[in-house]
Amino acid sequence: MRLGPWLVVRGLIFGNMIVILLTSVLSANASSPSPMVQAGAPLAARQEALHVIQQSKVDKPLAREACDVSSAFPESVRQWCSIITRMAQDQGLPPDLIAAVIWQESGGDPQAVSHSGAVGLMQVMPRDGTASSFTCVNGPCFSGRPHSDQLRDPEFNVQYGASMLARLFERHGNLRDALKAYGPMDGGYSYADRVLELYRQYGQ
């Protein structure tokens, strides 16, 4: 039995199948867009790929930061809403309480400085400036506090002020006494009551 011609035919069929398969793979790769910009690609192709990547970044919606401050507060306070919300959550305090303190203390002005030297949104006493002249039994009362420049930063100020208020609440066990201790030395309970009234009136 002669197998020579049959082997030739099988070889030709097998070779054609390989050619068809390779052609299909190459066509599929050419038709599917690649997110990568190939260094050896033509200039027009590289520019098109870069445009697609950049456009995808533009079209992607930006996540909005949470805001849990009541809309009843003035815009001068609500402009710091995302910072207030984050710092209040970190310290386990109501965001509207922090907003009420800010409204009472600075009206929402991050550059506010009181006559006694308190600085920023939550009017924290710094270690320098006028506040450095206050003396306690063991030396300057605020020697362990941040500098004024640090407290002019809204995020740092609210973080520091909220942590102070949280510690005072933990120590005293109620908001009224905590706020009395937080406020100016001559403010007493009248300061605490003003903040609590803002909190009750404008909070959610």
C-alpha cells in the first residue's frame, strides 16, 4: 500500500489549518484596543491611546466627601463640613456639636485670633503669641500646645479641638461641663449654654 501521496495531502491540510489559526489570532489582537501605550507604535496610535486613557480619568466621577453637618448652620461653618464630619466621627462626637463650637468660637474664620491669643476655627490656645504669657503652677499653661501657624490650618485645628473636647467629655461625663472646661476661663457655664443652644437650635 502506497502512503506517500496521502501523507503529502495530510501535511498540506495541517499546514493550512495552522495558517488559518495564526491569522485569526493576529486579527483578534489587532482589533482589540490595548490600554497600554506601546513604545514602538506609530505616533498617531500612541496619541490615540493616551487620549483614551486620559478621557477615562476625566469621565470617572469623583467621590464626594460625606457631610453630616445640618444645613441649618451658616455657610461660613458648613464650608468645613467634610473636615468637621471626619474629625467628629474619629472622636465619637456629634458633627453638629463641633459645628456649634466653631460658630460660637470663630464664626467659621480659620484665621480668627481672640484677644487672649486663641487661634483658628475652634479657637485653640497655642504655645506662642499672647497665649505664651499665661502662667500656671508648673510654668507656661500652654507650653505643650501646637504653634499658631499649625492651628491656622483648618483640618489640624478641628482635629486638635475635637480631640480636646472629647477628652473633656470623657473626664466630666456630660457635655455642659466639658464645654465649660473647653471655653474661655471667664466664660463659665454661660459659654457652655450658648454652644448647647446653637447645637439644639441648628443641629439635625
